[in-house]
Amino acid sequence: MKKHLIIGGGVAGVTLAWQLIKKGHLVLLLDNKQNKSSTIAAGMINPIVFRRVTKSWRVDEFLPFAIGFYKELEVATGSQFFNSIKIRRFFASEQEKKYWLRKQKEESYKKYLSPEENYKHEFTSTQNNLGSAIVKNAFRVNAQAFMQQTHKLFRTNNCLKHESFDYALFNRDKMMYNGEKYDSVVFCCGTDQDKVPYFNSIEIQHTKGEILTVKAKQMPNEETWNKKGFILPVGADSFKIGATIERNTNNAKVTDHGRKELLNVINGLYSGSYDITEQIAGIRPTVYDRRPVLGEHPKHKSLFIFNGLGTKGYLMAPLLAQEMADFMIDGKALHEEVQLSRFYKNK
Ligand SMILES: Cc1cc2nc3c(=O)[nH]c(=O)nc-3n(C[C@H](O)[C@H](O)[C@H](O)COP(=O)(O)OP(=O)(O)OC[C@H]3O[C@@H](n4cnc5c(N)ncnc54)[C@H](O)[C@@H]3O)c2cc1C
């Protein structure tokens, strides 16, 4: 039975740990509780990229796998954190509407795009605009609950320690950490990737995001509104408003300009009253070509990386984790677009 050390217990580390355990391997996950992304995320799984109304990358593969994965983890943790949602997209331009109406008729888009609807709501400020339609097959992971419950499960089974990986305790040649031998060490460190000496030439960009939580009696509880941003109902008259995108900053503090941008999202969609209850910020680990990074170090065998989940970690992580486990254990090739080797091509 092989033994793996995973550094970082965000959605990347957690999903990989689960897949390795399912293959019958031993896992120790180290997480230093400095999470800046997986616990902050709105957790939406939206199969559509709105601007040109295209399907999200590999969504036909990622989505069914993710649904099965989260349901399986709900059973294993004895908790509930996954549900389907209805996303109403208010068209942002004539062009977008044209794309939508055309693609909605295509066979491969029918399961994601509904026809345009004549929608009315007393408190939407978009009534006279370009119209709206529903994204089908959208879901939400309550990211905070998912992280809490999976960490609890792993801790109970002695698979997780809340501590930092201490490089002084690691003998790479012998693959020993803190007196224990491991068959592999996998770095799933999100934006702290630049502190990992073995992979610090792999540039993980820092893409900040802020989210507001508001209480509002007249916002729609049954659907998520989207235009320039989203209003996501999270229960008990609370709504998450998100999310800003600010590139190349590692400051995870909330800002006045973030708040202003999010208030514009609300005011562009909703005309009723509301109270702000919280503002949070996080940093997404992104890559220049918008593809995750998976693979084994070209020189230091048995050191692996699983990172760069960007803005869609909750959609992609479950299947990518399985593909990563298949690569590590069975030598099965990774999808060509995620391979670490693309960073070493010209070196
Ligand atoms: C505002 C915002 C909104 C978002 N909304 C969505 C959304 O709606 N849907 C969606 O799919 N995605 C969303 N995302 C993106 C999603 O959160 C990321 O894709 C995903 O969380 C990245 O996961 P990760 O595990 O790679 O990184 P992280 O979540 O950053 O996890 C890395 C972990 O490694 C630990 N760590 C680092 N170094 C060490 C060390 N040396 N020792 C021990 N532990 C270490 C950290 O503490 C951390 O817990 C959002 C992100 C943000 C910021």
C-alpha cells in the first residue's frame, strides 16, 4: 500500500486525497489553515461562459463527474452542501443575446441554455433591458461547509493535520518527512505555490476576488441573477454578491473599490432595499493560459503539483483529481492542456 503526502487542503488537496484513498492508498494531508480561495469561493458551478455564450472548458466531462463526487462526499460526511441552482442571465448586449438564441438551438447546448423568457419581477431594475434566459444544469457547493465537513472527516480518520509543511523536516532524496517515508509528495498550495522551492518557476498568478453578503427581503430566493456579476441566494434572506476580478495582487484585504463595484452589480439588477452584512476577499490561483497545472517534476521524481484551478475550481477539481490519481498510480497520461511539461518546453 502506497503512502502519499499532500500539502494544501483546499479543494485541490481534498479532492485528490479522496481519489487516492478510494484507490486504497494511505494519505496524509497537511493544511496550515491559511486558505485564501476554497473557503472564500461562492462555489457556483456554471457550465456557461457568458461573453460569447460558450461552454466552459471540458464541461461535458467535468460536470457529471462533479455531481457524482459531491453527492458521494455528502454521504461520506453525513452532511449537505451541494444543490442545483437556477441562473437567470440578463443579456448584457445585443451580441450576447444573438449568440444565446442561436446556440440555444444547437444540440450540444440544449442541456445548458433555455429559450429566452418573458420575465417579470417587482424588484428587478433590468425589466426594460434586453431580456433574460436560464442556464440549466447549474449547481452550487456551499464551499465553507464542504471544506469544514471534509476536513472533519479526514481528521477523524487521521488523514489530515492542520500544520505547515516544514521543509527542514523533508529529505527529498529519501522521500522522508518528519521520520516517515512517502511514495509521493503533492503540492496543492494554491497561491502559496511561489513558496514551494521545487516548483517556483511555475508561475501561479494571483487573481483577487471580493464578495459581499447582504440581507434583503425582496431579492429572489428561487434563482440566481446574473449580469456583470451575480446575486446568489444562500438562505434566510441572505445573498452573496460577486465577484470582483483583480489581477496580480496578493493582498487579500477587502477594499472600498471592491465594495463599490459590487454595489454596482446589485444596483444594476435589483431595485429593492438591502443591508450589507459582510464583505470578504480571497485570491484565486490562476495560470496565464487559463488551464490548471498537473504533473510530476521533470527531475525530482515523486514530487507532484496540482494547482491553477482559477475561477472554476469547484467544477474542475473532482475529475482532475481522479485524472491526477490515475497519472500518479497507473501512469495514465494527463490531458494535454493541463500538463506541467508546457512550462518546461523552451528551457
Ligand atoms: C472571491 C472568489 C470567488 C470564487 N468563486 C468561485 C465559484 O463560484 N466557483 C468556483 O468553482 N470557484 C470559485 N472560486 C475559485 C476557487 O475558489 C478556486 O479555484 C479553488 O479554491 C482553488 O483551490 P486550491 O485548492 O487550488 O487552492 P486554495 O483553496 O488556496 O488551497 C491551498 C491550501 O494550501 C494551504 N497551504 C499552502 N501552503 C502550505 C504549506 N506550506 N503547508 C500547509 N498548507 C499549505 C493553504 O492554507 C490552503 O488551504 C472563487 C475564488 C474566489 C477568491
